[in-house]
Amino acid sequence: MGAKIKELLVLPSLREAEVLTGHNNLNQTVTSLSFLEIADMEYCEEHFELNEYHTGELALTSFFSIREDIDKQCAAICQLQRMGGIGIILYNVGTVLPRVAPKVLETAQALDFIIIQMPKQYRCIRYSEVIIELMAEILKKRPADNIVNEVLEKASLLPEHLRTVDITLKLLSDLLRTNIVLMNADNEVTNQIKWPRNSTTDLERLLRRVALEDGQQVLKNDFSIFYKELYQKGNGSLSLYLLKEHELLTEAECEQTVELLRVALNLWGKKHGEVNEAALVHAILNDESEKMYRFANQLKIDVKGIELMWLLQLNDLKEEKKLKEDILSYASKFYKTCVTQLLDDQLIVLLGNYRHNDSELVLGETFIQNSPYKESIDSIVLCPRLRNTTDVRTTYQLVNEVALQLPKLFHEKKNFSISEIRQVAYANKLIQSGEAEVEETLALLSPIMDSKEQLMTLCSFLLDAGADFQICSEQLFIHKNTVKYRIKKISEALGYNVMRFSESYECYVACLTYRLISL
């Protein structure tokens, strides 16, 4: 079932360890241990699948391969947290790793990510002591009467787009170390979670060879198989199967699983088994690959061909239906694959199989300028060159991290590139890195910091007007030549030519940072 961090900290192997960050999360349950053998996330992104979700995982590492790169240590912590990890046990501080940098601690603390530091300068390296004791504690049999609360508590801590039936079943699978299959009334698999995740067992084939009665558990080919039929309004009849290898599930585990699934379906499973474009988009964004390909096949949509995404922030949902029709009418002239869906107050447009030679970015900007419903659109983010649905998901998440800040950072600006979104995310991280980083970035603006007029002009010119004199003059209600004169004087004061890209970029980041801390 797992063990809480605070219970593990009193074990002899961790008694002298120090909790550096994540003190608010010591009630979290650890369900597994792993080694962070390769800590360089740039290498991992190129060679490994990083979109899986491993809830309750605690990693052992010394950051050996990135011991001198603080930014990569922060990136590793962020990636582990995104994948469901709750913390790391950090070895060899003072020997392999000189020290735990303040930036690393600040990154972890901001994410409530736990860092447990083993005694510093400890030269007797014995990972086995921690592994043996912690795994023995994790694998202890514990009462199963708190499964529902435990899983729902973990799910509630996730970003909203990850609070789904599929993720709930993944959390449960890790907790019980059990395969889970959910089928609809037509005996089609709607969810299949394997344990371990890389298992090659053909679960559907195994289930076809077993006759089960509702609420019954049987043994078949080294598997205990539990079956329960559920009914939910909107989803109809659903068949739940739990398949545990070499071990029987307890009655309490089965009952708690059924209760958990009912709650999850009520919370996040509206029209869970329905096949439509909305369900397909949800499957893409929630990393439900099996469901995604099944839906795409039934809808005859080429998800592998998706190469571009528009994300439109709406201010008036009354025109949403007409806006979708307008987008489809426009985009279908240029793309064979067109999918549009509303998620909250955001319209997601997925495009693929481009059949023209025009600039894709210009197409998006042209649509915004000419659409009769443009007043309903607060902003549009154009995200080109998406390699796969993984890029769709990560890009969507990145945009949503900063979407609410865009109107305050970029005044009167509607069109955004994904590059601008990444720069906002970078400025956010810079601010989270600490006061010293912020002061160093803003030092560039110090010669004009006391001049409200110059500061406002520079921010407007770089952020709002895209370095366009005419647009800037219209936004500031001054003559174009006045803008040119001010920019010339600002460049002289800063010692940077803000008209030259290589020099203006640092000014751009400084202006972003200034506006962010002024929000």
C-alpha cells in the first residue's frame, strides 16, 4: 500500500537525514523507490518517454552527472514532480555534490517537492540500507479502508487537466500494484492501466477466457481477477476488472476500488465512454494514448499528422459555436486535419496535413484580423512545428501556466507566438530563483528606472508593439517621430541598441521581469 514520508524518516537508515524542502508534504504516501541514474533531462527527453505518471515515487540520487550544473538540477526536480514524484533522497552532498544550491532549494520549495539530504560528507556509500528498510515499510500490509481518501487527495493536488478518471486509475494501480481494465457496454476498453507499465501481458485476451459473475474474484493463469459491473448516468453500463499477479486482492481493496471509481466518474467522468472530438482532445491533453488512438481511429482523424495548434482565450462564450464554425471554414481550406474544442474559456484548434505553401503564422494572424467574431477573442497563441501529441500536451500546459498574465504583460496585444510564451515562463522562473537574480536582470534598466516616461516607452515598444514605431506611437498617443527620439535616448542611456536583436533581447527580458514584479 505504501508508507508516509514522516513514518520513513524515523527509520534507522534515515534517522540522521535532513529534510531540506517540502515540509508541508510529509504526510504524502510513498508507493515506490527508484534510482535517478540519468539526471540530465535534456538527454532523457531525447532517449526516454517522460510523459508517464508515477505517483508517490521517491528517487535516490547524487546528481552525479549534473553535479556542476545547477540549472539542470532544477530541471530534474521539475520533471520528476511533473511525472508524479514526491521527492528525492540526496546522497554524497559535500563529496560528489559540493552543496545544495539555494536555487535548487527554492525550485523544490516552490513545488512542495521533498528533498531529503543524507548526512553530509558521508563517505560510506550504502544505498542498500535505505532501500531495504524503506521497501520493507512500503510493502507492509496495511488496512485498505483509506484508499478512496488517499487517491482523491493525491488527485486533488494535481493540475486541473490531470484530474481525470484515467489518472485516478493510474494512482490506484500504483497503490495496489494491480492491472486495471474498464470497458463500456459494447465491451470496448475505455481505460487500461498495466502494472508494471511496461507489461506485455495481453489483458483483453486473458479476460476473454474467463467467465465471471458480478462481484466475483477468480484465479486464472497466475492472476487473481475481480469483476464488478457499474452503472452511471451518462455512461451507461461499465465493466471494471482488477487483475493482480501472484496474489489475491482483499475484499476491502475491491470494495474501495469500486467506491473510488464511482466517485471519480461522478467528479471527472461525464460522458466518459462517449466517442467524439471533445473526448479525443481530452485524451490527447491527458496523455491517454490508448484511448486517443482508439477515438482517432473511430473518428477517422489523423492525430499523428497534427503539426500546429491555436489556443484562443475567449471573453464571450455566447459566440463560441459561430466562432468554431468560422475557424473550421477558414482552416479547412489549408489543412486536411482540423479539430476545434472548447475547454473552459479556451478554444483549442488542432491542425495538420498542411496543403498550401503560405506561412502558417500569417494564416493565424490573418484569421484574427478578419474574423467577424474577433471581439470575442482576448488573445490567440500560435504554436507551430509540433512533432507529435506529446508536444501538443506540453505546449498546452505551458500556455496555461502563463495565460492569465498575458493581458497584464502585453497591453492591447492579441497575437502571441509560442516563443513569447516561453519567454514569459523563463521570466517567471527567473523571479522564482530569488532576489539576487531579479536585481541582476533589472540592473540593465537602472539608468532609466527613475524616468516613468522612458520606462513606459521601452516596455510598450518591446512588449506591446513588437518593436514597431507606428504601433507604439498609436498605443502611447504620441507621434511616431517622438517614439523614435525616445528610443534613441533610451538606447544611449542604457548602452544597448534596442533596435538590434542581439542587444534588445536582454532589454526585453528585463522589461518582462519589471512588469511581472509590478503586477
